[in-house]
Amino acid sequence: MEEERIRTDIFERMKAGEPICKDDPGYHAFMEVVDKTIQQCVEMNTTATTVEQVREQLGKITGKTIDESTAIFPPFYTNFGRNISLGKNVFINHACSFLDMGGITIEDDVMLGPRVNLTSENHPLNPADRTTVLPAPIHIKQNAWIGAGATILPGVTVGENAVVAAGALVNRNVPANTVVAGVPAKVIKQL
């Protein structure tokens, strides 16, 4: 009973954005999920031969049904999986990486180019605390388009209809109906 409370507690705290330390009493429960997710990703990326199979296997990783209108091209990478939420008619191109401890929500009609990195976790700058994980959610709103090789950092919301240019590094919220580009990304155009 105590182990189940710790297990639930660490996942609730992670979802709430609380720091997770390596010496946390629930850390082993978290690592069990990570180990299983790694195994499932390897299996998905080496055995799935159709988009439907990828969708089904990713659904097992996330613990959620993925709508049949959503397409994910392998390889696809995630470290945790449980905190990914995908809408309808989402397209995720080859070699995307989702670090989802902080949560990744992708609404309907979103397109991700190849090699997009969504990173919802960070670490403190202080070397003594660097093994602590700082989760913060990423939210990509409806009809956004994330270009090839873009990286979106923890705590960022990409607004509805926004475009993130290829190779951009997004470290702050992207307003709706804008195009952002660069490192760090800045608004370069209104739609």
C-alpha cells in the first residue's frame, strides 16, 4: 500500500510541475516506467511496418487511444510516454523526440516536421542539484505547424495556427497566428 502511494505521489507531483530528485522515494517507480517505455519504443521502431501499427504501439506507450486520423512515422522516441496527449488529425514525421515528464499536449490538426524535439523537462543550473528534473508542460494548439529540426523547450505554448520555422529554438510562448524563426525564436511574421 505504501509503495502504491509513493508511486502515485511521484507521478502526481511530476504532473504538477514539482522538481523530482534522484533520491525521491518514488524515483524507482518512475524508472520502472522509463525502462518499459524504452523497451516499447525500441520494439515499435523495429517491428511496426504500418502507420496503424505505430499508432497502436504508441497508444500502449501513452496508455491512451490514438485517433485513427493521427499518423506517426517511425522512428519515434519518448522517454516516459504517459504524459503525451495527441489530438485528431495530428501528423508526426520521422525521428521526432518527446521528453514528456512535464507533459506534452498536441491539439487537433497539428503537423510536426522530421526531427522535432519537444522537451518538457529541464535541470537546475547549480551543479549540486543538476540530477533534479524540473518538469514544465508543452502545449501545441490547434493547426500549428512545427518545422523540421525545431526544438521546443519546457513550459512553452505554441498558439493556434502558429508556424515554428525549421531549426528554430523556442524558449518562450508563440502567439497565435504568427511565424517564429531563429535561435532563440522570434516573431518574424503575422498570419
